[in-house]
Amino acid sequence: MSDRAQPITFTVQQQVYLWLTVLFVASLLVADVLGVKLFRIPLGFSFTVPWQDGEIDAIQHTCGMLTFPVTFLLTDLLNEYYGKAAARRVVWIGFAAGGFVFLCINVALAMPHWDVPFNVSREAFAGVFSSARVMYVASLAAYFVGSMADIWMFGWLKRRTGGRMVWLRATGSTVASQLIDSLVVTWLAFSVGRTLMGGGEPMPMDDVLKAAATGYLLKFVIALGLTPVIYAGRRVLESRFGLVPLPPD
């Protein structure tokens, strides 16, 4: 018999875990990079909220919201089928990947610029990546804190409900963790970040709370809208790949 090592064969469950991890990390990194661009979509109507002066007549946020909610959706699915330890491992992998990308961005900013017509201008490149470094760090820190809170809250609600009411633990954990995420990213980006790294007058804490509440309003609506996706994801994982939800621990 040959003593040569044989190629490792992954089980279906391991392959699904790998793909979910890749999708999680990709969603996080895309959100951090696209977060430098803001969008505004008029609603066609207006309404008021207690914490903001004036009326809200449009959806305004960063383009990072295109993929960032996917990370919370995937965290819930990982928690449901692989457990808290596996979900936390993916969060740590995403955090390490985000740190690596941040390092690469800073190295690229420090590289000598080739001043030729077919190259992107130094100002354009720096305008996108250099000015967004504080927001990138704030987003990465908020992601880590929010994701860990989401994992804990998901498990707590699962134990409290005896594994029933999937919608409650999925939506409830996301809604709670997004509140933490909104507060942390706004506080770090517009208050602490400006104090430590400059870039303007630090935002007073009252304004931090108001801005966080406005951003959270959008995240709350998205969390509710993703609830059916949780059920669809469960159906695919169970019927197509044979995964079984873990019992409350």
C-alpha cells in the first residue's frame, strides 16, 4: 500500500460551509469598498421622525448597504446549521480579510504614481481610498461588534423559544445587532475618528445618536424584508444539501 497522502475529500456540509464563508467575506469586503459612495433615492412622499429636524423624503445611505445586510443573513444561517463557534469563526475570517484589504489599500496609496494619460490620476485614487480610511475602519469595527452581538442574540432567542419561531430569532437578532452596528459606525466615523485622525469637527454625541437612528431606520426595514429570504435559505440548505438545524444549546 502506498504511503503517499491522498487528496482531502470534503463532505457536502463542509463544502456548503466553505461557500457560505466565501459569500460572507465577499459581501463584507464589497460593502467596505463601495461604502465610499452615497446614494439618494427620492420616495415620492415625506414623513417625519422625532430625532431629526425636517422631513425625510428620500432614502439616503452608502452603497455598502447593497451587500452588508447579506452578512447578517449568512451569520444567522451559519448559526442555525453549524453552531455559534462556526459562525464566530467566519466573523473572525471576515475581520482578518478586511484588515488585509485595508493594509493593501494603504500600500497602494503609498506606491509611486505613474503620471501618464492612461493611468488614473493621483487625486482621483486618493479621493476614493484615502478619504475613506476612517469610514473603512469604523465600518470594520462596527461589523465585528454587530456580528458578534447577532450571534449571541440569535442563540439566546433560539433557547428562549425552544427552537421554534425562526422569524423571531432571525429578524430579532438582526434588528438588535443592526442597532449596535449603526451606533458604533456613526460614533467612530464622525466623532472618535475625526478626533484622532482629523477630517473635520467631531460630531456632538446628540447628533451621533440622531444620525445613527436615521441609518438604523433603513436597516430595520431591510431586516424585515430579509425575513422571507431566511426561510428560503433554510429550505435550500435542508432539501438540496441535507443540512439539519442544530437543537438549542
